[in-house]
Amino acid sequence: MLATTAKYDIAWEKLPDDYVLDDEPVDNINQPSLAAALTESLEIAGKLPANTLATTNYGICATVNQKIVVKAPDWSYITNLRVSRAEIKRSYTPQLQGDTPVIVMEFISDTQGSEYSNKPTYPPGKWFFYERILKIANYVIFEPDTGALEVYKLDSLGQYQLTNPDSNNRYWIAQMNLFLGLWQGTRENRTGYWLRWWNDQGEILLWGSERAERLAAQLRAAGIEPEI
């Protein structure tokens, strides 16, 4: 499958089995927890059917001018797979194996700047790859320590535009039928800012611990002491 944008030839090819992926440690200590929290609430709410895929630090591939490019966003969401999960163990190639991710997220670490790289030459920067090559509809950049949140959306010209939140300080992600916003509190011994989902009715998508706490409160209200 081949497409052309500007002077770039883009091919959607499976990553060769002998291709050596980067094996560097995650450079943001918050990244695993932040990503797991986003995925967990989706799963509990039934927003992760079998044909969807939520990834964290997982390679998304394209071949640009006959050279393989792999970027691993801190979190992404793919609404429709066309192959079995067994075929995407090492990496994911849009168009070939399923839809383009509808959203990618980067959590800013000590090595700030790469999230905004618009470098077009090989290897292309993240911004350029997400915007010009993959054409991902929503790009989120989040600074966990300060809670700074930037949500960019692809406009009709194929360029990212910074968007403003609604009156509740949340961002509508149309492709997921959900709002994305900030929440401040404690989870897994980390106190600070988290990214959370809300449905179109304004109800927050709960984590498992929150559901358990709510159920326990309902039982106590009914005069039943829950077992610990």
C-alpha cells in the first residue's frame, strides 16, 4: 500500500522480523502509571472491545522514502484492528494492520523538546511524524509535574492547531466519544496530576479502586458491612 504526501513516499509495510527496536528504559518515571490509568478506566467502562488497541511506549511504524521509521508514543488508541493481536506483538503498522491511531500522547520528561520536533529529514521528529506522515487526528502533550496540558487537533490543511478546553476545562475527543481532562489526586502512591476520561454525560470513567470504594459505600448505606 503506497501513498504520497508532498515529496515523501510513504509505504505501510510490516516491520521485518530481524529489525532491531530501541530497548531504552522509559525516561519518565510517571509514564507507566499515567498510561496504565488511562487504559484501565477505558477497559472498566467497556471502551476497549476486542478490535481496539491501547498502547504504551509501543512502536508505530511507517516506511518513509524507503526507510523504516518507528516512534513509540507514551500512549495511543487505535479504534479498529484488521488483524489478530498475535500479528502485532512487536510493533503496529497503520493502514496495513488497522486504522491510524486517533490519538497519541507524549508525557514530557527531562529531555524536553523532542515532543515538538518538526524535523522532516530522517529520522523525522515526533511532531512531523504524527502530523505529516501518520496524520493522527489528536496529539496530546502533557507535563505531569505541573499539569500543563496541550491538545492539538489536525485541521483541514493537515496541520496541528492548539485547541482550547470547554467550560469544564476538558477536551472533546470526537473519535472516542469521550472528554479528556486533568484530575488531581492520589493513585498507586503517586499524588499529583493525572489524565482522566469523562463520557458525554460528564461522568468520570472510574478506576477499579474507585469502583470498589463506591460499591463499599453503597453496601454500608444499605446496612451491609463489606468484607475486606
